[in-house]
Amino acid sequence: MKGVAQDLRYTMRQLRKNPSFAASVLVILALSIGANSAVFSVVNALLLNPYPFPEANRLVWVDARHISGRNSSSGYRDFLDWREQNRVFSDMAIVPFSHTFTWTGQGEPLRIVGGRTTENFLRVLGVQPVLGRFISTEEDKSSASVSTRVAVLSYEGWQRRFGGRIEVLGRVMLLDGEPYTIVGVLPKRFAFPGVQTCEFFTALQEDSASSRYQHQYDVVARLKPAVTMEQAQANMAVIARRLEQQYPETNKGWGVAVLPIRRMITQYAAMPTTVLFSAVLFVLLLACANLAGLMLARTSGRAREIAVRTALGAGRLRLIRQILTESVLLALVGGGFGLLFADWLMKILRAAVPEDLGIDAVLHMDSAVLLFTFAVAVLTGIVFGVAPAWYGAGTPVNRIMKESGGSFSATRSRRRILSYLVVAEVSLSLVLLVGAGLLAKDLFVLLHLDLGIRTEHVLTFRAGLPYTKYSTPERVTAFYQTLLSRLKLEPGVDDAAAVDTLPMTGQYSGGAIETEGRAKPADWMDSDTQYNASSPGYFRIMGIPLLRGRDFDEHDDANAVRVAIVNDIFAKRYFPHQDPIGHRFRIAHNPWCTVIAVTGSFKHQQPMQDAVPMAYFSYAQSPSDVVSIAVHTKGNPGEFAAAVRRIVRALDSDLPIVRLQTMRQIVMDSVSEQSLIASFLVGFAGFALALAMIGIYSIIAYSVAQRMHEMGLRIALGASRQDILRLTVREGALLSAKGLGLGIPLALALSRGIGSLLYRTSPRDLLIFTGIPCGFALIALAAGYIPARRAAKVDPIVALRSE
């Protein structure tokens, strides 16, 4: 320990003498180690230890699954049958179904998200509230439709809305005009997929006589002790066949899949997380190669010092330990700064990762991340320090003591090691650049796809009417008609319309289609058809062309014949080889609708997904208390936000506005996950490129410094400065060519790994695999040209005299 302490003190003195060297190394270490820590925190939260509930290995996800392979949520009546008839689960619950409520009586009205769930949800997970209790008694459920419903706050909701006060128990929240008594608070950082946005939870109210057609609930269950996944799957398969025979119209072809909850959580996050983690590991390897070169050059400058220490009796292992102590100390300090950088990156990840993963609650700097950072720092210090330590400890004492510098063979050996490091940097950085280029191009293509809708000059917002004030469809319809008429009168507004769900928001409703006069096919329930409701003018506002027929008008109200507008894909599927106008269809067992128009198709869910069959109903005939409003403006739509708030407040001062944003922002948000991954990878690739260029510059500069006498001699013997310039630049070009030669096959091999993240770009895109290497080669030539010019300007007399 005494020797190690001496090494540390000596290292500190050496670093104080070279602050610029120490600062450069610490910056590279902080960025590379910090990036690894931040991405590892995601890996830890999503893949290694997602949502750590007691005996989490016994938690399973129970999904309805059709024979076609389509999986779906469960219907409430199916859930009741599953829970009653199974013999493999100790408990089974419905995952909270989110719903937006209007909270009034606390100043400015707010729209907050709550979750409706069964009373045993926390019991299935094995979690206890930190205050009070969960929804647990029959009294809670029976009183929910009478006077005092109960609510359990999330920890974040407790802190945000009530300041974390203990006396919150017993308080009443007025939600949609109904009183909810607070009876409990959930633990801090409680997270479960799809529920982390919920600020409170209340009892799910469903009638056991409700339709089996609707599949809208996710189900979680806990296996009984000693029950295997295979046994659970077999038991649920028997129940599914029994229900299929009992209810053939709704359950034909539907089975049940029992899956580990970890797989359900990680199946969508595994690939993007793996790509990001691979990228930061490449960055760390690049940093190690770059720092190894810096340390090697520094060790070469200390050759006389090392020779003196050797002459005084220092052994080879002692010298190796001294140099490794310096590299490991630098790495640990760099890792400390890296934690600050990692914390900043984690804030970006929390804000950008899709909310349904619940990562905001579980992504934090815990002991696992700290331990990982420490281990990476120590390993990094050893990796980039071992080559300089081994080389420095082998310094030839006699030669160094006799000469002012190393011999020619020693110089050539140093240059060879540095060249290997630079080639490695070039090849690794090319792999990152190619991956970043593929994702960036794919994102660019997605953002410039023809979506079939207008994205400019459209302002949107969402509003919901509380049932206590708008208890009838007539009141709901009257309010939105008044709102739209007021908006249309606003200067600068061309038109306004209401719609159930806007494109690109990820929201949709779907159902089985039955057409009049045609027998229902066997798979009629297995449909990807979506339906919506809109007011007159919506298609015009969104730039969706009417191919034939008419738009909805004021006559298509609740007293008129029910009508619908379908897109051309719907028409071709359900009315092949005929004009659908005048024909009737219905969704499941809802009323029949007459087709009055056919529109062009457009992408409704995400830019990367194809258009699907869609049907629109008249909003006046299918009113909803929560709708979106689309406003077409003459100028910048963002400038009309204040006018929207003013008009809504004038109509109902208790009505909050949510998601007030332009259509262009909605489209950008729809590809936020792809944008996040591409942005991070581009950032990592840019850092890698900078490291590679520094490496090329350093090796050429080092070569020029070591060969100054040779350059002077060549010029004295008649070589032109252009000859010297070409000779020096060629060295950098050769290193770049070797690195590119290794990097291109490696990039081709690894590009398959990100193929699942690409939607419109081939993982072997010719433009990327030719353009990036060519651009890289030009930048590498520029990096080598700067020290080459200095070599070409050498004065032969000065160079020869210095030797």
C-alpha cells in the first residue's frame, strides 16, 4: 500500500505539471464513460431489472391472441371467465385503463390522467401503498356509482398536487364533477407499463353483461407456487377452447397467450437499447485507442526519466505499475465527471422515451449504475494504459542515456503501435458513422413521406366535457357546434372541425365490419379496419381529398339516417368491383350506416405504417364527450393559441385545454423514438469521428517531429516541398485506407443489427456505404494535411543543425 500511495502522489505531481494533457484526457473520458453510464442505466431499467416487484418471475401477462397471429387486449367478460375458471394463477387483475378527467375546485381547471383498475391490482404485483390503502373493499365499488368514489394517488401525483402532505387522506377531489375521496398513496417510483402517467387510481366499473366484442383491457396475473409457464399456458388454452365453443360468434379463433412480464416489457426496447449500448461501447473503445496514443506519446517524452529510474533499480513491474496508476487515476476522475454528463443524458432520455415504457420512474442513478461506472472506469484505465506501460517499461536504458532521444528502431516501433491504434479508430468510427447515417436517412425519409394529410397551417387541441354538466348527447353536440362556430369567426381562421382522434397520435378505434347483403366471412372479427367520427369540413382542413360523394353537413344529425364516409381501401375491401355509395355496413352489432362518400387514403397512426381501411361517421350522430379540434389558419397556427384559450374559456371557464399543438408537431412526436435513437447515434458518431481525426493528426504530427532530420536531408538533396507534402499526406491516406478497408466489411456485417429499426432505408444502402467512406477519406486527408504542410516548410539547415 505504501508503494501505491507513492505512485499516486507522484502521478498527481506529474499531472499538475501537464494540465493541458490532463484536461484533454479527462474530457474524452468524461464523455465516453458518461455516455456508457447513461445508456447502461436504460439497459438496467428495461432489460436487466425492469420493474422490480416481489417474486417478479411469477408475474405474467395474459393476452388474447387470434389464430392469425394478431394479439389483443382482453374483453371484460373474458377476463371474468379467465379469473373464475383458471387453476394456475393465485390472482389475476386488469392493468389500470387510463382515462382523462377534468379536475375542478382547485383554481384553474386541469385535465389529469387517472387509471381504472380492479381492486386486486396491487395485490397481484405484491406492492403496498405508503399511505392508507388501495381500492380493497366492496363498499368502495358499490359506492362508486352513488356519492363517494375513492381514489388512490400515485406518489408523483401526491407530491405534485398536494405537496406530499400526510393529511391528504380523506381529502375529496372533484373529477368530472364527481367527488372522489383519497384513501391512499402508492410507493415512490412505482412503475408499470402504461400506467406511469396516471396520477391516481380508482375502481373499474364494468357490467358483467357487457359485450364480448370489445377487447380493451390488459391483464396481469401471478402464477401459483410451483406452477410453470407451460402449465399455465395449457390451462388457459383449455379455457379459451371452452369459451370458443360457448360463444362462437365473438370468441371463434381466439386463444390466450401467457408470457413472462419481463418479455412483454422488453420486447420493444431490446433492439434500440442494444444498438445504443453497442454504439457507446464502440465510442469507449475509440476513446481507449485515442488515449493509448496520447499516453504512448507522453511515455516516449519521459524516456530519459524512465531510463534514470531503471538505472537506479526500479524493476519492470514497478515501472508498469507507476504508468498504470496514472491511467487508472485519470480514468476514475474522468468517470466521476462522466456521472455528471450521464445525469444530463438521462434527463434527455426520460423526456424522450415513450411514456408507455414507464422509464421515467425507474431510470435513475442507482447503485448498479454507480458500480458499473466504477468498473468501466477502472477497466478503461487499464486498457488504454497497458500498451504505454509495457512499452515504457521496456525503454532501452543504455541507448537513452547515450542519446538525446530514442533510436531509429525505437521510433519506428512507436510509430507502428500508433498506426495500429489509428487504423482501429478509423474502422470503429466508420461503423458508427454508417449506423448513424442509416438511421438519420431513414428518419429524414419518414419525415418527408407523403402522409396523405395536410401538416402545415393546422392547429389542434383536445377538450373533454364533464358528464355532470354535459350529461346528454344533445348538450355535448351543442357545445362543440358553438365552439366551432366561434372559432370560424376568428380573424385568420379558415375553418374548424371536430374529430374523435387525430392522425399520428397513436389513438384509434377498430372493429369488425359487416356489410349488408353479404354473408359474414369466417374471419370477420379479425379486422384491421378503423373508425372515427368527424364534423363537416374535417377532410377539407386536413387536405384529404373526396374522390366521390359529399361531405357531412348540418342535416346529418341524430334524427337523420346514419351515414358514413369511407376511404378507398375500405371501399376496395368491402365493396369490390362496385361503387360503395348507397351501400350499408355496420361495425359489429351497431346500427347500419349508409356510405355517402369515398376519400383518398392517408396514414392515420404513424408515418412508417401503411394506410388501413377507415370509416368516418357523422359526429352529430356519434357524439363523444372528448374530441380533438382541428383549426385551419391562414398564417402561423401557433399564433392562434391565445385565441383558442380565450374562446374556450368564454364558453366554459372550467374546461381545460390539452395538447394544444400544431399538426406538424404531432407528426414530429410520432417519430420521437426514431428521432431519439438517430440523434444519439449521430452524436456518438460525431464524437468518434473527432477522435479518429485527432488520432490521424497526432500520428502525422508525431511522425513529422520524429523525421524532421530526414525531411531536411531530403530537401537538401533536391526533393521539392511538394514531394515532402505528398510523402507525408500519403502516410495519413494509407492509414485511412487501411481503417476504411477494415471498417466497411465490419459495418456491412453489423448493419443487419439495426435493420429492424429501419423502415424505409435498406441496411445496405448504397448512398450511405459509398458517401460516408468517401467523406471520411476527405476529412482524414484534411487532418493529415495540416502537419504535412509544416513538414514541407522545414528549413533544411535548421533541421540538420538540430541533429
